Amino acid sequence: MSQSPLRLYVDSLFTSPYAMSVFVTLREKGLAFELVTLDLDAAQNQTADFARLSVTQRVPTLVEGDFALSESSAITEYLEEAYPGTAVYPADPKQRARARQVQAWLRSDLLPIRQERSTLVVFYGQQMPPLSPVAEAAAKRLITGAQALLAGNPTNLFGEWSIADVDLAIMLNRLILNGDRVPAELVAYAQRQWQRPSVQEWVNQQRAAL
């Protein structure tokens, strides 16, 4: 296992749900790392120096010595394999695959929710207008899927906590913290996830005024 220092690039407003997912993973694993913020509005992610680190020029990007990796799920999976001491994915292969399925679903689907409920709702308390019919349909898919995954009202998705719980809680909180209708059991689930110390550390980051 490499002993090179870890460096994590995130957005300066601390609103990226994907950067949050990697930050929480690093904290849960007890790994020391340097946190570097980029002002995305000022296009600091498009500089030549950052482009040499990140082929996608996006945050989060993790740097370890001469190795750099972008895309949050790729980073968390790498950290799980490279630093297995504290797990952030289920140990059972089938459950681990399901956790990755949840992450892929949340990143590739439900775009209308991400468009109409930006994470400024989650981290800055902004309020958005009512959902459009298309976003309402996406919210229904999210709620139906979350209810199926959490049937029986477990504390976490797959028995023990995993990073997929944080990703699901972020998506639910886009609706919950805007005051949209979400079933009480899903609200309680998201609130439990939000109280995790590693999550709270990200939530309570000092943010610049908009």
C-alpha cells in the first residue's frame, strides 16, 4: 500500500455531493489528506495544471503521489481496495454490488431532481419553486426505489452502514430540505445518515456567502 500523501480537490463552496462522498469515505477510513478547494465559477478546474491531474477536469479528484483519479465512485472503490482497514462497502459481494448499483443509479438517473433541486438547497438552505411534472415523476421514482431498498425500515441500506447510504441521503435531502413531500420513514432515514460525524464535518464546512 502506498504511503504517499493524499490530496483531495473539491469545490470551494462545498456543494458537490460527489466530493462529499469521497470526503466522507476518507474520514470514515481515518486517512490523513490535504483538502484543496477550487473555485469552479472562476474555472479553476480548467487550468492547465489541474488538467494534467484530472482527465475530466472535475471535482472530486484524488491525488496520491504520481497517481490521480477522478469520478467519485471510482475514487471510493479505489480507496476501499487500497485501504481496506475500515470498510465503506458491504463485505458480501452481492450486497457490495447492490451498493454500487445504488451509486450508479443516483449518478446516472433522476436528472430533473438534480436540475430543480440543486445542492444549494442542501448546503445553503435555498428554496426552490415547485417541481415540474418531469421532476415530480423523477421524485416518485426516487421515493419508490428508496422505499423498496429500505423495506422494513432498516437503519442502513445493507445491514451495516456503507457510503451508498450517504449518497442516497443526499439525494433525498434535495427534496426533504426544500419541503417537498417525502414519506416520514425516508425523512427519518436521511436524518440518521446526516448525523454521522463524517457527514456533519462536511455539512459544517465554512462556506462563502453566495
